[in-house]
Amino acid sequence: MEQGRILKVAGPLVVAEGLVDSKMFDLVRVGEEGLMGEIIEMRGDRASIQVYEETEGLGPGDPVEATGAPLSVELGPGMLEAVYDGVQRPLDKLEEQAGAFLTRGISAPGLDRERRWAFTPVVEPGMRVQGGDILGTVQENEVIEHRILVPPHVEGTIADIAAGSYTVTEPVGHLTTDAGERVELIMMQVWPVRTPRPYKKKISVAEPLTTGTRVIDTFFPLTKGGVACIPGPFGAGKTVTQHQIAKWSNAEVVIFIGCGERGNEMTDVLMEFPELEDPYSGEPLLKRTVLVANTSNMPVAAREASVYTGITMAEYFRDMGYNVVLQADSTSRWAEAMREISGRLEEMPGDEGFPAYLGTKLAAFYERAGKVECACGADRTGSVSVVGSVSPPGGDLSEPVVQNTLRVVKVFWALQDKLAYERHFPAIDWLTSYSLYLDKVTPWWSEHVSPEFRARRDRCMAILQRENELAEIVRLVGLEALSAEEQILMETAKSIREDFLQQNAFRDDDQFSSYREQDLLLETILLFHEKAIEAHTKGASLRDLFAAPVRERIARAKYLTEERLAEFEEIRSDIETQLVGDGFDDDETLVYAGGER
Amino acid sequence: MREYMTTRDIVGPLLLVESVMDVTYGELVELEFPDGTHSLGNVLEVNQDVALVQAFEGTRGSNPAHTKVRFLGRSLELGVSRDMLGRVFDGLGRPRDDGPEIIPEVRRSIYGQPINPTARDFPDDFIQTGVSAIDGLNPLVRGQKLPIFSGSGLPHNDLAAQVARQSAVLQRSDDPTKAGAPLEGEFAVVFAAMGITFEDADFFIDEFRNTSAIERAVLFLNLADDPAVERIATPRMALTAAEYLAYDCDMHVLVILTDMTYYCEALREVSAARKEVPGRRGYPGYLYTDLASIYERAGRVKGRKGSITQVPILSMPDDDKTHPIPDLTGYITEGQIVLDRNLHRRGVYPPVAVLPSLSRLKQKGIGPGKTREDHADLSNQLFGAYARGLQAKELAVILGEAALSDADKAFVAFADAFEDRFIAQGAHEDRSVEETLSIGWELVTLLPRSEVKRIKDEYVARYMTAEEGATA
Ligand SMILES: Nc1ncnc2c1ncn2[C@@H]1O[C@H](COP(=O)(O)OP(=O)(O)O)[C@@H](O)[C@H]1O
Ligand SMILES: [Mg+2]
């Protein structure tokens, strides 16, 4: 391979000459230590290289070695439960090599070369296969069956294939192409991260990705294959929300990218996920998870690469037919990494110093999500849902990353620091958030939740919106200005906020809510609302209605575990018996407080 | 030695040196100016035979033709040793007191290396600071980075000194209803001053002296009249010393960095001199990454006994939390303690604004065994009640006290009492966490019983005495 020489070093950017045969996005090895770098600009015989490791100590004249291959990830058994840095170096292996601190110039392959996997073929010699077809399976762990696929764009007839115990680089068999060429079949695929993996076609999404978070599932649902963003100032709850989705969503595989965020948050996942039980499989959550951890103090260029590394892994599991959810926390740090590199390249800056291509890059990234018919000879579908958090400076949503993201995502979960200060969690603002998948998932709701679910949801949303208008009046002239019915509405809104929307991620009995429970809660809260209005017209005092003992039960209903959902029946009958007219009583002093926004 | 007199340009703190050989990125440089003064510097960029050097101690007295530039072939290092304890250094790690030079055990690059996320141990040991607003609501844990967001004229120094003086880790308790006793352990304070006044620095030194904490403290001082660019190195000097004490000497180290605002301004000065495309308010686009390289050096490492806990102090320009410095800090640190000018005016010390303050590691640091079983519920209740009290107060301002419901009136009374009795305390008052919790419980009795919804009934029964319950 050709060798060049460094001319210039400026932070993570190195300029080298003499790499005339290399191509854009080729991987190179920089300096005596062979630090990983990638060519990101070529002018004449000069290549600009972003280096994935600390560049201190590099200087003009140091060698740069071409590899002729683009920055790629290794895909195959052994990815689950792993923790990688932004360029797929396994962090646990690096720790074994170099200790607690990340030193330069260390590396290890993304997939373990020694480990053996029990491979069971599903095809036989003589069968025709094409790219994406399943050759066989490896039970990677108790949860995930790893389907070994024919690499994209490869086609031919199976010559031989055998069950057995293999490493990821040993051939499990061979195929013969139409041209008569013999191709070795190994379990590992290598794929360039910046190139989307192929699929047959995208299909319109209709099934919600259930997350167990009520405000999301009921009010602003995400779909299998859908895209969402969570913008919010620090401390508003982006990371906790993303961790909740990683824990409780019904995706089969979870890719979590800690992109330029805190080291301790990664440690938290690493310590907690092996302990937590996946509600679907009963196995530890970590078994379905791949972590990409390029924290804020790790090299900035590798942070830029980390989202591509993550999404390529997600596509690979999608190609096996799985529903994958990928979380990027935070996409702003990725954008800032782009900005930093772009600044060093002395590119013409756009808004707030971000490169002019920020929007294109964000769109291209989110476009890699979706539900697809997998590229293969069979009928197989898989999906990648993407959830990106955005960290706008000062919480200002008009900044470029939020704005460019909103152009492409279909779900917007707006976090509000005011709600977070009141410890209303998740602090997702129900008035400004939206999901454009609402109508698409309604048929699924009707079939799988209840035919009334959508109507209940809309009714509650209308009550919350009305509350907001009325709160303005209360603020100006006081509660007395409201009619009795409006006062009941204010109470119901408070109940929706406190007894439904608020959900404590740190309480075992609250962190996950099934759709069934969500529907029952809505039904109960609305039943109280109607019965209160009815009882009031029959003469019950507002004070008595609001002090009805059943309200305590409604408030605690969200803590009912799945086995105890039958108790909703009792709550309903309590409502029926406690909310009755009891003659005329005009004492309408109110207990409503708080909640105006 | 490679020495050159080939400086072409001097712009602010930067020198462009030509015809150099074998210079590397980040390399340490020694500059000798015509008037005989010296400055240390480092290489910010090297392009073929031209090096861009940042002079930590300024370029005053320099002249392109007569400045000697020596490239030292290593990066900026600090020689560390246990003997640093009790000593005062300047912003570049040279003794500033009358003591002897340190004979280093080892020399380390001040830039450190990132902790591998798999090697981190999660911070979950409660630190009792003796300050109710912190211990009760936003507890600090070992290995956390918890900044104080303050403003000019607010008593952040007093609070930081109080935390440094009183901090103690508690023994694990087998009884969920009792917190453990304070634990003796190897404890050190590393203090880095960046751009603060002599008087402010002196306050800390006095504090440490008076409590004889000075023997287990290491001080790095870059004061207001010291070279600004040196400040870029100062926190890294301090953290290099802290890492040595924590990971080589098994000590629990509290690092106080003050004032991060001046640090960021120094960074901005260099960035402006380089004519970089500025981010918000003229601060460089890489400010987040740069700050992270400081704050992320807090933590615990598996298999090592020591830890690094950081309490950075920053004064928010204009008390504005959305200013890039507090904003980016909050995005990196594990919470923030926000000081409030109105509380301060009303004489509440420490003037901690409870609602915007946050400790993200709270869940991990409290509860049975660590503090007490009722801690989490009680703090949620206090939070919620205080937030509602403040809301009701706002309402009363518009509509008049009379317009409030009875419940709201109770919340208003609660909010006032909460500020006076829970938040406010003496600068030398060291409250045990159990004392803090009992004050909390006394305040809960001011609320109507039906509003005490966030606390489990069994805790109400156990911790709210019958007598108190009756007055509710
Ligand atoms: N659903 C939730 N339940 C309980 N607490 C929450 C929830 N979401 C956020 N929090 C609280 O808010 C803090 C900040 O949340 P985090 O997700 O880290 O914010 P961000 O990532 O937006 O900075 C957490 O440490 C926790 O105390
Ligand atoms: Mg976060």
C-alpha cells in the first residue's frame, strides 16, 4: 500500500501528501503508532484526514499509510452485549490491553477472532441463494438468534455448507457464482459505515413501537421504522427517556449510541442492563443491546463516526428480519463534531458555524431508518426506528440542529425545563409535541388495544388543551370565573397530568405501562370526568366530588402491575357509587391548584 | 535542543515560528523574550515548517526578531508526588510558597487520558456535606461532578469552602431507618484558582489553614493579575495532581475549580487570536469538547480505592443560565447547584435555588443503607410542595392572598418555612443527614395530610411523630 507523509497537524485534522491512489473516506494509518484516520477531503495530492485518536506528538514528516479500504464495521455474531467506541473498537478488550485509561495506538477487532459459534445451516448444497438470504443460524445468546446472511450483492449456488463450530472468519461453506467463481462463506461481513445497506423497498409503517412510556405510546407514538427526536435543555430528561425506550420498548434489538455524552451514563447502562429483565424475553436486557460509547472526552472524530457505526449495525440486524431501535444521545454532539472538523478544514461556515451540509447529513442519517422488505429471495421485513436526542444551546429550539432535524423526523417529543423543575416527568410538553404517525397507528390500536382507544386519547388531549386556555383565565381573574363544568374539566386535566402523564422512571411499579393499562387509565379518568359532571347536574357539590375517596385509588392506579389490572373494574364501580347527586348544595369552593401553564 | 529565532508574527498570545524542524502537535515550548523574561507555551498547529505557538505566560516584552523559541520534545507535564499536599503552586505547577521544589515520583502529561467507560465504577457513595439544600434535595456523591452556578457577589466561595470543610462519607448502615456514622478516610482537596482575585484566593487559603485542612490540600493559583492564557493549563495541572492522589495514593479527592468563567474567557481569547469561526457569543465551537476534557476527569475507576469529585464554580454572566458557559457545563456535569440572587437579598444562606438545581446521581446515592429509607420520598414531597408553594405565591401576587384556597395557603406557609428553616443555615453549621431529614419532616406537618401523596404511608407512620401529625 502506498505511503504518504504528514504536512500539517491541527487538532484532530491531519493533512498528508503522497496519497494519490487513495479515495475519499478511505481508512489510513497515521504516524508510527498507526493511529486510525479517515480521508475526508482531497485537493491535488493532499489529503485531509480526520484522526480517531489523540494527535498529540504527531508532526510533519510522520508517515501515513493507506489501507485502500473505507472505514467499515465488522458484522457477525458477538456484537450483542458488546461496548464499542465510535469506530467499533471493543472497549472491554482495550481495557484488558491497556488498563483503565484509553491510551493511543491500541486496537482490537470489532468481532472476536477466537470465539467459536455453533452454526446450523438452513440451506443445502445445490440451492440457489442471493444477497441477504439466510444461510444458517447461530444462537448468539438466550434472546437473539443471529441469522447468517449471504453478503449483499453475492449470488450463486451453494457448493457446500456444514453445521459446526466456527470462528467468524472460518468458512462455513462455499458458493459458486454464475461465472463459476468459488466464494468462501464466512459468518463475518465487513460493511463501509457511510454506505446504507441495501433493501428491496421501504414499506409504509403502521405498527407502533411500544415503549411503555404512557405519554409516548398514547399521545405521541413512534412506529417500528419510525423516526423521532427529543430536543430539550440539559436536565430535562432526554437521556432518561432514551434509556426507558432502550429498556422497555418492544424492539428485538437495541443499539444505543452515547455520542459525546457522559462516561457515567454508559457505565450506568453497563451496570444496570445486565441486572434488568427484558419484559418480553425474561432475560437480562443487555442480551439484546449493543452499546456504542464515544463519550465527550473521547476523540471528537470518532464521535463523528459513531452514529454511522451504530446505524450500520442496526441495518444489519434489520436485514435479518428484526425490529431494531437505534438511539443516538446526542445528535447535537455529532453535529458539533462535524462543525469542529469542518472548521479545521476551513470550510465556509453556515448557521452558527455549522457546515452548510449539516441538513443533508442529518437527513441522510435519519433516512437510513424505516421498515423495509429485506433484500433477499424470500419475504422478510425488518425495521430500524431511530430516536435522536438534540441538545440545543440554551434550550433554544430555533438553532440549526433542531431545525434541520425537524424537517426529517415525524415525531417530536419536546422536553420543557419548566416541567422538569416541577418534577413533572417525563417532561414532554403535551401541547407542542406531535407524532405524524397518529393516524397510521390508529387501525392497529383499534385491533390490538381497543376500538375506543383513539377517541379516548383525543378526548384527553382536548381536555388538556382546554385546560391551557382556562388556566390563562384563572391566572387573570381567579378560579371563580369558571363554570362548574369548567372546574371539573380543570380537575380532570390535573388528573390526566398527574395520574397518567407523570411516570417515574425510577419506580419499579411505574416505569413500564402496557397499552392495556394505558387504555384502562384513560377510560377510568374519563369515566370520573363524566360521572362528576352528571353528579353535579344532579346537585352534588364540587367539593364533595373532588374529595371522593375513589380519587386516591385513581391516583394509585398507574402503579397496578399487569396481574392486577382487574382492579380497574372495582375502581369503576367505586366511581359509579361515589359520584352521585345528593341534593342541591351550592358550596363550590375549589381545591384546584397548580398546573396552569 | 531545537532553538529558533525565526518568529514571524506575534498576535495576542500567539507566535508564528518559521523554518522549524521536527516539531510535533502539542509540544511544549519555552520562549525567551529580549527583556530576559520567559514563558512556557505549546504548539497549537504545525504546518510543514511553520509552528503556531500559544504562550501561556503572555507575549509581553516579546519581539519577533529577538525571541528565542525552544521546542522541548515533550508535552506540558506536571511532576507529581505526595509531597504536594500542603503546598501552593502557580497556575503552571511551580511552587508559589516558600517551600522547596517538589521531587516528582513521576511526570505526567497534564492532558491526561480519557477513562475507558468500561473501567468506570458508578459513583454511588453519599457524601454528607452538612448542607441541607444539598444533602436533602440534591445530594453529592463520590466521583460526581457537581458545579455551583453562581453570580458575582453571591456567596459561592463560602458554600464551596463549607462543602470542602464538612464533607464526610458515611458508613453503610444495616438499619434502613438510620444513617451510618461518618467514616474516616484518606481525603484530600485540590484547589485550582483561575483568574479570581487575591482576596478570594486568600479566603480559601485562610479557610484551609484555620481548619488545618491545608495539610491535605494542594493549591494551584492563577490569580486575576496572572497571565490569562496560563489559565488554560491550570485546571489540568490540578486534575493531574488529583488523579495521582486518587489513583496512585488511594485518596478521595475533592477538586474545586474556580472560576470556570475566566477559564473559558482565556480559551476565547486564544480562539479569537487564531481567527477561528466563533460559536455562540464568541466562544469557540469546541468549547463543549474542551470543557468535557476537564469535567469528565471526575469519577471512580474499578479496582482503585480513590475517587475524584469535582465542584467547579462558575459565575454566570448576567445571572443567565443560558449563557454558553453554564449551558455547556450543565450539559456535561451531573447536575448543578444554582444560587439565587433574590434569596441572597433576603438573607437566606446558602441561597440555593432548589427548583433549577439538580443532582443527577441522587437516585444512586440515597436510600436505605446509604442514608435513610424515607430520603427519596421525602425529598420528592419537599420538592413538589415547595414548587406548588411558589406557584401559589405567584398567584397571590396577582389575585391577592384571599383568593387562594386553604390548601394553597398552607403551601405558601410551607414555602416560607422551607426557605427559612430548611434551606437557610449557618455557614459553619454542619447538619447530619438525619438532622436534615427531621427538619424536612417538621415542614411536612405544615401540609394538609391529604396532600402528602408522594411519601409511602409506612414512612409517614414511622417518621412523622403522632404529635406532629396531630397539628397537621
Ligand atoms: N421519567 C423520569 N422519572 C423520574 N425522573 C426523571 C425522569 N426523567 C428525568 N428525570 C430526572 O431528571 C434528571 C435529568 O434527566 P436526563 O435524562 O439526564 O436529562 P438530559 O439528558 O435531558 O440532560 C434525571 O437525573 C432524573 O433525576
Ligand atoms: Mg442527557
